[in-house]
Amino acid sequence: MAANPPEFQLISRRRHMTTIGIIGAGNIGSAFAKALARNGIAATIANSRGPETLSGLVKELEPHISAAVSIEAAAQADIVLVAVPWSKLPAALSELSEWNGRIVIDANNPIEAPLFKPADLNGRLSTEIFTDLVPGARVVKAFNHLLANLLSADPHAEGGERVLFYSGDDAKAKAEVAALIAKLGFAGIDLGPISVGAKLTQFPGGPLPAINLVKFA
């Protein structure tokens, strides 16, 4: 059988490219978008106020970052990072019921401006509550523990690789997120399952948030 022509091979590779969506354009969502754009990685971003409110951010980060027409559109990506104010999470995710095994990164913290009063989690981890809101998704906790200015900045600024923790219960999902973390230039450290890692990086309460750790070779 004859080999596929080059143009067919190129189309096939494009069909298997991992797509990335971002739900939430606040400090963390925007910082993640900036980190992607700095490394030439394409993504779509959406918020509850509509794509027209993202024009400034998109103009800054074009051509790599584009505004999705809706949260539902951004949620169709292979990997979806969610960074939404804690009290608004249920409403933001309420219409997104068909995750079908896609990877969802929980970059949320159960505290928000202006009062910065910790949410009452009834003894549960915030990621456990988040997981209930994205049924069928493979959840990985990551990108929530660094300050936004560090997440968007050059991870090699201190001469090593800035550390970025992640955790999850699905090994393949964690591997894909770990590969993305490496592409962004961070030193990814696997903290194990959600029950362990999400507890360590939860803010407030965990010991690891807002600590700028750098790994040297």
C-alpha cells in the first residue's frame, strides 16, 4: 500500500493536536494564558461576561490566545483549566455536564476578594467539591498555589526552574498536565493523589501556596 501523501500526514497530525481551553479570565486564568502565549501554545479563553470583554487580553497575547464565543465552547478542549471565583463556580459549570473523560485542571482556591474569607467546605477538600461539579472529567489540581505574577513570569528568572506542584487520581491525566507544565518551563512535582496533593496546595489551609520554590539542576 502506498504511503500517505505529506499533506494527509500533516492534516492527521493536526487532528491529534491537544487543544487547551481556559474558563475564567481573572488573575490566575490570565496568568496561565500569558504563560501559554510566551511559549507559543495556543488556547481559547472564556468568561461569564462574553468574548468582547476579553479583547484587551487577546490583543496582548495574539496570535496564540483567542476568545471563545462562550464558556461551553472553551470547555470542549482536550485540557480545560478552570479558575473562577469560588462562589461563582457552580453557576459557571452548571451547563457543562458532558466532560467525557476530558482533563480538567482545578486552579481554584476557596477564598475570594474583597473579604478573603475562607469558604465553609464542611470538612472536604475544595478539589473534592470541584470534582463534583465536573462529572466525568479527569481532574488534576495545579496552577493554584503560585501567585499570578509568578505564574505568568519567566520560570527561569532565578537561575533554576520555578516549581509547580500538581496532583490527581488519574495517572494518564497527570502525565499530560506534567508534560504541559514542562513545556511552560516549570519544574513539575507530583504530589500524588488528590487526597494528599490537593490538601497540601489548598489555599487557605495548605502549607505550600504562595511559596516561590526553585529547582536547580
